[in-house]
Amino acid sequence: MKNRNTLTLAAFSMAGLGLSLSSCSSSKPVATTAPDTTMAAPAAEAPVVKGVGLDVANIDPAVAPCDDFFHFASGTWLKNTPIPGSEVRWGSFQQLADRNNAVSRQILEEAAANTSAAKGSNMQKVGDYYGSAMDSVAIEKAGITPLKPELARIAAAKDLKSLQAVVARQQALGTGAFFRAGVGPDRKQSTVYAVNLGQGGLGMPDRDYYLKDDARSKSIRNAYVAYMTNTFKLMGDAEATAAKKAAAVLSIETRLAQASKSRVELRDPYANYNKMTVAEANKQFPNLGLPAMLAQNKLGAAKEVIVGQPAFFKEVNTLMKQEPLANIKTYLDWQLVSSVSSALPKAYSDEAFRFTQVLTGAKQQQPRWKRMLGATDAAMGQAFGQLYVDKTFTPETKQKAMQMVTNIKASMAEHIQQLDWMSDVTKQEALKKLEAFKVKIGYPDKWKDYSALTISRDSYLKNVLAARQWAYNDNVSKFGKPIDRNEWRFTPPTVNASYNSSMNDITFPAGIMQPPFFDPNADDAVNYGGMGAVIGHEITHGFDDQGRQSDAEGNLRDWWTKEDAAKFEQRATLVGNQYSAFSPVDSVYVNGKLTMGENLADFGGLSVAYSALQKELQQKYGNGPRPKYDGYTPEQRFFLAWAQIWRTNARPEYLRQQVMTDPHSPAQFRTNGPLMNMPEFYEAFGCKEDAKMVRAQNVRARVW
């Protein structure tokens, strides 16, 4: 789940007490047809019924569920499902996204073929955007020509003042050069929008790729230099010139990396909130020309800015004056060209993919239609999303999902009230926050207005730049207006979910409200173990190590007693230590601090969803017999459903990158990590005290 917080994709990504699965003791295998359970079952014999929504053929009966539940629940699927050559991992999320893509492709191809669509309509714009993206002949013929006006702006910079104007232009074009500047809620005053400045400017996924000297980091740096060199050659430079330019870019980006905070440091919302007047920021960072930049980008009315990482901006300030102008312009060229490689001739995107292969282990590039579908969704997600929702999402699904959210919120409230480690005063604040959650399901109530965006079949590259400028203008236009708490960050086809601490809202797009996460025909246990746990996960994000620092209105405010905060930290540290002991690939360990929020959300999400299921079962069956679908009890199916949404095969290169950059733990640990701490799981599968999936009581973690 990708958070800030998200479930996977894009949402949204630990020393000591944790035990890796390979170091635990074992228990006997459990047969698939007659699962072992010591549940306190009703006296009457439970009927055995054919199940829906859970594929028991995925189960590997050779693996004991109490030894390794990930491989028990999905082992046969894992063995029989190779990773497609164009993918770096393959699991339930990717399979559902693939099914969504098939529907989306049909929608886009029909839109592109619709020559009678009214000019200016969403149908025309979506069709022309996708149609121009798929016109590889026109893209090859145009070459880099459509980018020349922007390259000329960079080339024309002659001094610091004109360079500042170019950097401001790069902000509006979303190239990622130097830093990020945009409008979002003020974290300490969530009723108003603020201008936020944050570190950025790196071409590789993380600062550590620039700073570490291990063999893998060096090989990735070498591949990056080759990527830059070959791209500059494609732009017309001789080999020696291209190599010199690549070295200049690497030098600048290394300086930025050295000044950047780590991903763990970025998790501290207070340390990354530094409000100052524009005059004060300009005094601290005069070489950035902030007043002029803000004015150029329609933010001239701003009197204050929130600077995420002042030390980083001090380095950018020094660099702007210290670094040769030619090198900075080369860096800006690279940031621009590399950000639009998919809109340039095939040779450019081939170079980008060669670097991606080294990073992730991908064997082949995704087909162009799939990449351009993603690009269309990213550029015009709500225009395209309306077409998608009309075809795929029913009001009944939305209603059922809302009922599940209501049930799980009620379960979370009961959990909070029953906590033995939290005082009443903190509980009241927690309940107040929970009650204030805004729930967004399926699609926005009000769609974005794309009337100011002009899209044509003339040039895909021009469309890309126009869509980026529209998105930037849409963002900065919020400044000075009331907070829009109905705004969506996800597009409807997205297979993801999120919690937003500034808005105190949870979002579940239409794309994820499908099997295996949610199936209207499945039994309650499957839906609560899948979508229910996902809903619980996002709700728990409001109370994880980051989310707990915001109040019911979304403001950064400490509403905890000192004693309660200390007790929370003690429990969270235990979770962090457990995950830091997990190793997905040789000598690589999960970062328990980086993944803390997602791990806590998994713990809490499963726990509250399980309680909600029990209440649902009690209402339906009372103390009478409960059906055993496919021979499994509801409790067992709940945990099997959880495991099967996380079934994933991943390439080792991807796992190494995930551990370094993603706040989400690898799939096997998302499956097993919480269950190793849940007596409800032990009971459902009859796990003995010496089983590998059972943690000793003194090192068992439970937060919410």
C-alpha cells in the first residue's frame, strides 16, 4: 500500500528481537482438505460449502501454515506463476491492474478512434492524448524538435537572474530539477493552503545510490552515467562531450544527494516543517530568487513558505553560484530530456529502459500501449476516469464498500476503547479523530475541469508538456482558496488506497474494489480478510508513527499524554525490530524504521478487520454452525484471503531497490509479519508454541 500513505504501487512503501522465518522451529504440515483448528467451534456440525473468492488451488499443502503462512497460502501459485518479462514483480495487485488495463485500453482505443467527439470534450482530449502517444511514426519523425523551445530557454540563460527564471520554468514543467515547489495544506493549519518547498533533483531513485560504495551501488552509478552519456549523444554531442556532460550532471546530483535527508529522516513531520516568510527564505537562499520564482509561477501573493529541508536548500543556494553556469545548464537539459523520454524517439526510451533493467531486473520493456495508458491516466486521470467508472463501477459496489468501512471504523473505536496501555484522555482524542475521518470510495463527487487544457493529435511531446503545465497551474490555483477536502489524489482505475494525514481522509478508488480484494459474491471472511484489512490498514494509518501526530482536523498537534506516547513508542520499536530482522534476499534486510508506518498499519488493519468479521458472523449465525467454505472455517479463510492478496513473485534486483526506497515491506513479510503476533491466527490454524509463525509472548507486538 502506498501511503502517505498508500497500499502498494502507487500509494504510497527495521535490530534485535525479530526472528527471520528460517531461524524458527517447525510444526507439522496441515492437510488442505481438513485444516487443523482448535477454534472454539459451535457444537453443531458446520456445513461444508463450495467457496467463492478464494482459490484454494493456490495453497501448497506441503508447507505447514504455522511454519510459513505466505508459502502455505500461495505456494502453488508462486511455483506456477512466472514473472512476465516486462514486469519486476507479479502478484494480486499487478494481476488486477492488468485486468483494469484491458478495460482501460479498450476505452482509450475507442476514444482515439472517435473522430466525431466534440472538440474540447473529455472524449476528444483523452482520445487525442492517447492517439498521439501511440503514433510512434510521428514521434520518430518529429525527433527532439518539439523540445527545442524549452532547450533554447535553458541555453539562453546568461547569468544568475536568467538562470533563476529557467529553474522556475522547470518547476512549472514538472521536470524535477533541483527541488519541488507546490501548494498543499499547511500541516499546522489545515484550513489553509501553503506553499511548500521540498528536496529533489536526483535522477536516480535514492540518495544512497550516489553515496554508497558497495559493488551494486557502483554498478548502478556506472549504468546511470552510460544512460546519460548515450542520451547526450542522441541529442547530437560527440562521445567526449557527452561523457563530460554526464560527469557534470553526476557531480551536481551527488552534491544534492549529500545534502538530502534520508527517507527515514523524511518521516519526521515536525523536522520537515520549517515555516518562514518569503523575505526570510530569500535572505537564507538568495541565489534561488524565490520572490521572482513565486511571482513567475502565479504564487506572488504568498507571504510565507514552508521549507521542508533548509540544509538542502542552503546547498542548492551555494551550488547555484558556485557551480559553472554551463554545468548547471547541462544538468537542467538532462532533467528536462530524461523526464520526457517516452515522448521522444524510441532510442531515448530504450536508453532509459536499459538503466531501469540494471535497477529492477526487468527483462523486457512493457508494450507501448501499456506505458501510454499509464501516461494518459497520469496526465488526465479524471477525464479518463469518468469513462472508466461509467463502464466498470456500480452504485451497489460503492454502497457495500461504505458499509464495510462503517463496520471497520466501529471495530477500531472498540479497539481504542479497550486498550489497556492508553489513558482515557488520549482515547477521547483518538476517538474524535476516528469519527472525523472522511471516506472517499470509487470516484470523486466532483470531477476536475480540463477546459483550460488544449490537447491535439499534432505532437505527443507537446501534449505531455501542456498537461504538465495544466497540472501545475491547477495546483497553484488553490492558493488563497478554501481547502477542498473533496479533492482526490488517485485516479479511479488505480489499484491502491491511501490515508492523507493533512485531510484526515481515506480513499479507495474503483480500481481496487474488485476481486481478490472485494467480491460481492464471496463470503464475509474473504472480503474482510482482503478489502476489510485494506480498509483497516488505511484507518490505522491515522494512528501510526506519523499519522498519530496529526489531529482530527489534520493539524500537526501532539494530542498524546507523555506517558501514552512513550508506551506507543515502546510498542512501535518492537515492531520495527521484528521487521529489521527480515531478509528478502541475501544479506539485505528490511529497514524497520523506513517501513514502520506501513507495518503498523498492517498490524492494526488485520486486527480491526478480524474483530469486525467476528461481529458480522455473530449477527448472521449467532452461536449456530458457521459454513466451512471449501473445508475452511471463516477464521482460516480470513487469513488465507489476507495472504492471497499479498502473493507476489519479485525479482531480486527489485527487492534490493524496494528495501532501499519503499516504505512498504516485501510481500512475504507483509503476510507473515502481523500473523506472527496474532493469537487469533495461532488459534485458527492450531499452531503450537514452538511453531515458526508463533512469537514468544514477551516479544509479541500488539499496538491497536
